[in-house]
Amino acid sequence: MKIKIVQIEHLTKEYEDEVVLRDKVLRKPLGLAYTKEQLLEEKDEIHFVAYDEEKIVGCLLLKILPNNILKMRQVAIDFDYQSKGIGKLLVEHSEKFALLNGFTEIEMHARDTAVPFYLKLGYEIVSEKFMEVTIPHFKMKKKIK
């Protein structure tokens, strides 16, 4: 398995494949679906995908916030590829991107089941538990240096 991480553009074939993966991993298990409005709001976000050969097996979105902060969103790894280090590669890639582009912090709303993963990567919990898309989340963040 040779994983390659690339940035893709909104409303391309690659983006459509990314949405299929996110829907399968993040939405369908919760009985939810993306709306056209939600997908259109992603046009100004940075989309990174992880490829195994020609197949998208992971993705991560970054939304630009004020004060040189990025919000990490929609991190999804295909079920067959989970626990193989792809999520870590995507997060590390996004941190390098942040550093090279003058961002000083990454924040996110992490599902409670993903909190241990992000803690290992140096993120800290900065909120009480809250509900989002029907499941518990925590706000987490990390300074980028």
C-alpha cells in the first residue's frame, strides 16, 4: 500500500469521490445525508484526499477561520483502511500545510470516539462534551509551530 496525499478542487470528479467516501463513513452510519447547501458551502475549503493507487481511501477538509486559524473537518478513512496510519498522514499533511501558509492553530469538533486519536497527535480538549450530528463531540485544538 503506497498512500499519496493530494489537494483536490471542489466540484470535480475527485470531489464527487470524496463526498461518496464521507457519506459512507460519516453520514450513512448516523442515518444522515449531505444537503446540496452543505456541499456548496465547502467551495472555499481546502480538500485533501489520500489515494491508494487510484482509489480515494481518506479525506480531510480545512476551513479558513479568522486570526490564522484552520478548522479541520470531515476527516474520513474508508472502513477497509482504518487503523493503518492514513488518518495520521492526513493530519500531519494538514499541519505542514498550515505551517507553510502562515496558520498558527488548527481546531476541530472531534467525535468522542476520535478524541484518543487526536490526543496522541498533540491536540487538546478545550470544551465540554456537546452534541453535533446526533453524537457527542469535543472541541479540540493545537498550536502549529
